[in-house]
Amino acid sequence: MSTTLDLLPTPLDYAALPKADLVERIRRRKEERNAVILGHNYQRVEIQEVSDYLGDSLGLSQEAAATDADVIVFCGVHFMAETAKVLSPTKTVLMPDLRAGCPMADFVTGDALRRLKDQHPGAAVVAYVNSTAEVKALSDICCTSSNAVRVVESIPRDQTILFVPDRNLGAYVAEKTGRDNIISWDGYCYVHDDLILDELADVRARHPDAPFVVHPEARPELLEAADFVTSTAGMVDLAAEHDALIIGTERGLVDRLTRKYPEKKLLPLSGAAVCGNMKMNSLAKLAWCLDHGEYEVRLDEEVRAGAERALRRMLDLSGGWSAPTSEEAALEEAGVRPRGCGCS
Ligand code: SF4
């Protein structure tokens, strides 16, 4: 290394260091702190390369809860690091950049949800895991994009459901379950909601043999046009099975699958499907974070316990932590572990 392990004041100072120095610094600090680095599927490649686990938020949080690390560095967005803290209350959870939030999660606040609950006494609240810990704590049960249908089906058919915060996933679940008593919050993921049919027509014209898979956070008209609707974990499985695939989700996953299967035709539905919030984390910020032990995610215990209750109810319903698929198992053997259920 060209530098010692002396602390530098700001992430900008770290950005001036060569990549190899940053990687070595991260490795050494990780060892000193007994830390584990969790990288979401949508992170920059440089973050994915130094992550101990790759996956989506819930899968990563569950991996974190199972490790004996003292420190969890979550490279994703804020609600994901919160979920790690909810499930691992005695561990220190760090984020490289506190401003990396999820606009979809921020659509609904605790106060706004309390007002909606007051308007619908007796309704059950289902919170997509892409929500804040405060919103989870006010909910009856959480869901992921993989198990949302099963979660909703577990609620009596005559009970009104308040589904927060994703209107597209809410509409998908209403359609799949045939329920007309689901009130969806008007939130959305800008990355998936911005995917449009015109882009699909364009890619399909150039690759008519490639099936199209899309994430349920996309708009209903795209879901109708899709050959498969599934979470990012489902997309990982589909990529293993198909030689060609048009993939409607964030670019980070497509890039990762392309690196894994360079011989396959794995096509992003849109080159513009990039989550800028996920990309706020960088190698320099990660090195700064490990050096300084910042930024720590803290939760009020009442909120944490409430969020854990809603998450545990979902996990109990789903049979707990699922066994890895064959594709996941193969990647685990290769030392890269994709687990979980979607952006969520
Ligand atoms: S991809 Fe969408 S849901 Fe995921 S963090 Fe970005 S804005 Fe939020």
C-alpha cells in the first residue's frame, strides 16, 4: 500500500487513493472490526467485488443475522440497513452514505399511515419490506415481492387491506388474489415505474426469440406483456435456464448476470433503469465508513421490536428462511451468495 492505515478526514480524501489501496484498507479494517460487508444486487461493481454477500435486502439481513460478525456494513439503501438492525439488534450496523435512501420507502411516513389506519379501522396493514422501520412497526405483517400474494392470501378475504407503499405491487397482488378490498398507497419505485412498453417493443423487435421477465414493481401494462413476472432472485434462476432473456429491472442485476453468463444474450429492457440512490455508495465511502465506524444506524427499541414482529410474522408464514435454489447454491460455492427476493 502506498498509504498507512491512518484515518483520512473525508470520503473525498479516500477517493484520491488508488483502487488497490482502498481494497486492501477495506480488507484490513474489516478484519480488525470483525465486520461483514453486505452488497445489494444493484450496487456498483466495485462494491460487489468486495462484498462478502450479494443479494437483496431481506436475504442479506438474514445472512447478517446468522453470521458471528460484530459489525455489519450494509451497502444498499437506508431501509435495508434498518432491516439488518431490526434482525440483528446487538450488532453495529454501518452505512457508507446515510443519504442513500429509497424514494419508494419515503412515500409513506408513520404519521401518514396512522391517519390512513384511522380512516379504516379494522383494516390489516401489509408493508412491503421497502418501507421504513417505523412503517413496518405500524403494520400487521411485511411482504416481499416473492411472497406478497401468499401474505395477502393469509388475511381473511372480507378484511380490508392497506398495502404500502408500492401501488404497482399492490395492483399485481389484487389481480392475483382476485380481491377488490386492497387499498394501495400511491407510491412507486421510479426505476421500475419508468419502464415503458415502447422500450419493450424496441428490444423485442431486435431480439424476437428472447422471453421477457419483469419485476412486479413495474406498471401493470408491462406485467401483462411479460412472459414472467418475478423478483430479482427469480430472475437469477431464469437467467440460468435461458440462453436469451429481456430483463426488466435495475441495470446492476443485468450487469452481474452478464458477467456470470458472458455467452448468453441477457438484455436490459432499458439502459436507463439505474437506481441513483443505490449508486451513491462507492469504494471510497466504504473505506471511510470502515475506518471511522460511521454512519451507524440506530433505532428506537419500540420501533425496532414492532418492525421485527411484522417481519417475523412474514417469515413464519413463508416457512422461515428458505433453502437456496440450485443456482444460489452454485454461486454460494463460488463464494458469491445471491439470496432473497427482489430489490426488497
Ligand atoms: S430500485 Fe427502486 S425500490 Fe430499490 S432502492 Fe431504488 S428506488 Fe428504492
